[in-house]
Amino acid sequence: MVLINKGQANTVILTLTEKVTEAIPYFLFRFVCDLTKVEYTFLMSDTILSTEMYNKFVLTEGTTVDLIDTGFYHYYVYEQDNNTNTDWEQAGNLLEVGKVWVSDGTQSIETVANDYTETFITNG
């Protein structure tokens, strides 16, 4: 899980390179708020180009992307061959999917996780 603190520079470490097919990949990120379903797309550059073990990004909440809601998000990272496209449907391969916790410092993730319930409706 990725932790993003609102109003701060956040270091994000992912393992994307092992799945990349582009010679010079550009990374398109898509965050979808679990509660509101609001989507955010933005580009970030890998800040540690010398390793094949991991990718390091710095996401400054409020500058890189302004995430209005705190709480849980799903994230999706796509590779593409340009650094201008922000439409995820036009991007290349989906490299990774995961969860993000966006915090403003007023709630711990443990408190929210303990109070979180999900209702599933099945046809049976």
C-alpha cells in the first residue's frame, strides 16, 4: 500500500521496470477514490533511472496532483511512449494496480481499517 500525506512531498517506491516494454517509458498514474469514484490522472518521472530493482517517484500532493478526498484509493500505473498524454484509455500497458491511503493526519489507517465494512450483493 502507498501512503500519501496531503500537502507534502511523498516518496513512492514501485516495481514497474520489470514489466516495461517501452524503450523509454513515461509513467501515467491514475488514482480512483474508493468512496467518491472521482478519478485523477497525472504523469510522474522515475527519479532513480539507474536501477532495475525498483522505481522511485516523488508525488507532491497539491502540486503533482490535488487529491480532494482523504481515504482509500485504487491506483493504476501505465507505461506509454510520450510524456504528454494524460488519458489512461490512450495509454500503453497497465503495469501495476494497488491501494493508496491519502491522509490529512487526522485519522490513522488502523482506525479506518477497523471501522471499514463492505457490503456485497450477490444474485443467488
